[in-house]
Amino acid sequence: MDSALLPSLRRFSAVPLGGLLLGLLLLTGCGSEGDTTTLRLGHGMAPDHPVSKGMRYFAHTVDSLSDGKMNVEIYPSEQLGTERQCLELLQIGSLDMAKVSSAVLEGFSRDYRVFGLPYVFRNDEHRFNVLEGEIGREILLSGQDVWLRGLTYYDAGSRSFYTADTPIREPADLKGLKIRVQQSPVAIQMVQELGAQATPISFGELYTALQQGVVEGAENNPPSLHSTRHYELVDYYSLDQHTSPPDVLLISTHTWEDLTEQQRSWVQTAADASLQKQKAYWAQAEREAMKVVKEAGVEIVRPDKSKFVEAVQPLYEQYRKNQPRVYELFQRIRNLHSSDDS
Ligand code: GCU
């Protein structure tokens, strides 16, 4: 295995941690008090975000399936650390669950990189056929050996550029712009391929970075542009929809191994049910977000996507040559049909 993908405790110790986080480090595995088992779940979204609502539905479902014998405590808004830090806590067994973007998992379990490649899905139906089918399941379980067992995906739509001063109508408009990207190798490569300067910054620090002009733009889906209020700081939202990395709900393999068969079944059943519910929350939030963003005066640009598709072709070639496993997954995804294909 690639040593960069191994859980690294050395790297973990270099991360600055808040007091709450340090407190948690002293705890191990899931907590049990009397008859009740409690799972702690950390993530970075604001409580009103549609992915947060999906997780609350998950927690309610675990509670009702188990008749109150299991409960899930949710810590939103990076209270327990960034997405990357939450994954590291899962790896050492100090946190039970996390929700992160698949983009951040790319550095931990290589298979997730396929979701970071631009224009990998043809449409939403194709995307969910992949995520809810055999390929999706295979990728969720690919992190099991690095202590990150995926339970389900959540809809995170498609990501597009938003910028302070420059409307992005074609890739050439990105030239030289400092664009915030997620901590994802593929996102960095892609944004560079498009001519911009990729600047990885954590989600929670981005508002200030945009405000202070550290970056001139970023990219995200409409509900996240809305719930972070980044739309207050930019003038253009250019819907090139370059990537669609899903969100992922994970459980530490340490915790999973401590659960009984019955408890595992409650957790997995609730996770599956929460995806179906979350898709509906998502669709509604996406419509509302676009409305709010437009009303706030952000200009919605609808660029010709084919120019972006053309500009990222060399990226596929790099993966074909250098990352055969990711490229194989990419081809399997491309070859999977959806009913509206002609
Ligand atoms: C999306 C995704 C988050 C992620 C964020 C980001 O909103 O759902 O999990 O943190 O993008 O850009 O970092």
C-alpha cells in the first residue's frame, strides 16, 4: 500500500487541537452507559444545511430502530475539527463517526479520487446509479482497512466557480486567479489544469479568506454557497458544474468492530434511509439557495460547459498513465448506463 495512505499518527500529533478535541482524545470507542450506546458524529456543515438535516434524520432513525438503546450525538460546524481532522480522529478510535466530502477522503483512500475527476457523471440518475450500486459500495468499503468505513453517501450536487470580480465564462477567465479548493489532490490538479492558482483552505476558514482577498474565488454547490454566506462576498456564480464529489458518512472501523450485529444493522439501515430522505432535503435547498443568491445580486453565469470539458482532458490521460486503479473505476463509471442514455 502507498505509504501516503496509511493512517499516520505522527501527522495527527502535528495538528493544532482545541480543548474540546483534546478532551475527546482521552475517550476511546463508542460510549456505553447502562443500556444506551452513544456514537459521536463530527462534521463541518452549518445546522441548517441539507446534509446536516440528513444526519439528524439518521440520528432519529437509529434512536427509533433501537428503541432508544443507541443514540447519535452530532457536533456540527467543525466543532471537533476540520473534515481532515475528524478523519484522523476516526483512525485512532477517538471519534466514532464523521461526515466529510469524498474530496477529503482522496488522501486517505485512493479510490475516492474517481469522484474528484471532472464530469465523471452524465446526469443525476447516472450519479445515483453509481453511488447506490456496486461501484459506490466498493468505494465506501475501500476505506475499511484505514479505519474509515463508509456507510452511505449524501447528495452534494455539483460544484461551480464563484468569484469576487471576474465572471468565469470560459477556462481562460480563470487564468492566474487564486481559487480556494478542498484538500484534494484531484481538485488541485484540475483547477491548475484550468489555469488558476489552486489554494487549499479548510471550509471553516474560507469566509475570512474571501473577505481578506487571500483568494479571489472558490467553488461549491448552491446550498453550501448559501449556508456559508460566501455569496455576500462574491459577484458571480458561474455554473460550469465541473465536479460532483458526494458527501460520505463514515464510522471508525474501531467502533464498527465493537458493535454487535444488531447494532450494526440499526446503523446501516438508518444510514441507507437517511440518504433517501436527504436527497429530498437537497433538491429543495438547491432551489432555495439559487433564489437567495440571485436576490442578493450575485450574477448567475451559464458558461458553455464543452470548453471546460475540453480543457480537463489531459487530466484523464494523467490518470490513465499513472493511476490505473482510479482509471479503471472511471471507465466502469463511464460504462454504466442510465435509462435516459440514447
Ligand atoms: C461541500 C461539502 C463539504 C465540504 C465543502 C468544502 O459543501 O458538502 O463536506 O466541506 O464542500 O468545500 O470544503
